[in-house]
Amino acid sequence: MAEECIFCKIVAGEIPAEKVYEDEQVVGFRDIKPAAPTHLLFIPKEHIPTINDLTDAHEALVGRLVRAAQQTAAREPLSGGYRLVFNCLGDAGQEVYHIHLHLLGGRRLGWPPG
Ligand code: AMP
């Protein structure tokens, strides 16, 4: 756990979150400032700052994040589809330096993103 990391605090239960998913490696919760009718975040319990910090040892974990998102999407009103996004570093708009997979849906999403 990284001491000042807001997402590590959510994993530890030190700050509240509306959890939608949890297993031994991953937590999913609703984004506090939703950009779409459904906006969820899936994070590893392990503190990994950016996608650039992933190693071979994390391959199964990244798969778990995607599967957690897919499984949760099936329980949301997302029959029209949804988007999964990792933002990496400043140009992509990364604000929280603990990797997180965004799941966005419930409206028509523009492409390419701004
Ligand atoms: P990013 O810009 O990819 O780093 O996304 C960070 C996301 O985390 C943003 O969509 C924020 O709204 C969201 N966020 C920040 N703090 C919290 C929190 N305490 N609970 C839920 N979502 C949060």
C-alpha cells in the first residue's frame, strides 16, 4: 500500500466507495465524478502507479481487471455496449497514480476521445 494513494485507501476501506466488485486481487467501484450514466473503475489491490510499471508478473492481473469489468458490465444496464480505458500519464489525463480500468457506458460515446 502506498501511504498517500487514494485508491490504496479505498482498497484498505479507509475511505468510502460504492463497490460493485471485489475478489482477492481486484476491487471495482463507481467513479465519484461519473462521465457517463455507468462509470466504474477497476483497480488492482496492489499499488501499481502507471501502465508503464507493469511487468510480465502482472499479466494475469491485467486479465483479471478486464474480466472483472466484463462480469460487472453484465449486471449493469449496458446492453448497447461500453468502453474500457486505461489512461497512462499526463497527456492521457491520468490523475490518480494507481492503475485503474475505466468502464464507461449507458450513452453513445464519441470517438476519437478528446
Ligand atoms: P484518471 O484521470 O484516469 O486518473 O481517472 C481518475 C478517476 O478517479 C476520475 O474519473 C475521478 O473521478 C475518479 N476518482 C477520484 N477519486 C475518487 C474516489 N474517491 N472515488 C471514486 N472515484 C474517484
